[in-house]
Amino acid sequence: MALSPDVQARIESLIHQNKIVVFMKGNKLMPQCGFSNNVVQILNALGATYETFDILQDYEIRQGIKEYSNWPTIPQVYINGEFLGGSDIMIELYQSGELAEKVALALAS
């Protein structure tokens, strides 16, 4: 399935309207999978202000975000418009301290 211009525009709007956005199953108050929950817990531990988009509520975005990022799994995290990755990468960045720097920079800008 090719990414339609409409879906691409919706994804880009979400990414650029929010300094930190997580495309995930569920939302930050009720994650619907363990990987999404990992990301929420990490961002909460850093005191990050962020938005979530529940891909279970929107099939077009659910499929489109995978095409957009060229990344097959959910969750997907974007900070300052940059795709970081999913749960495993967030855990690595968190443990190395790199994620805290990225979050601080994003929230300061």
C-alpha cells in the first residue's frame, strides 16, 4: 500500500505540531501493549511533555506511519520532527542518557 498524500500530510502535521509525539497502541493514560507502555514509562520518568496518537483508532495512520518512517513496528517516537525508533531503541537511548538530552533540547526549543 502506497502512502497517500492525505495520510502523509496528516502524519507530518502530527509530527510537526508536537515537539514529542508517540504513535502507539492506546494513549499515555492507557497504553494497549507492553512496548507502548515502555515508551510511556520512559518519557514519564524523564518528565517529558509529549502527545500520543492511538493508531488503533485510525487504520490509515496505523498503516501509513510504517510507510512514512520505513519502520515496521509500533510504537514510533518522534522528537523535534526526527524519528527515533521504537521501544528497544528508546530503552537504549534512555539507559545511555542520550534520550534525556534529546528531550531537554526539544522542550527547550
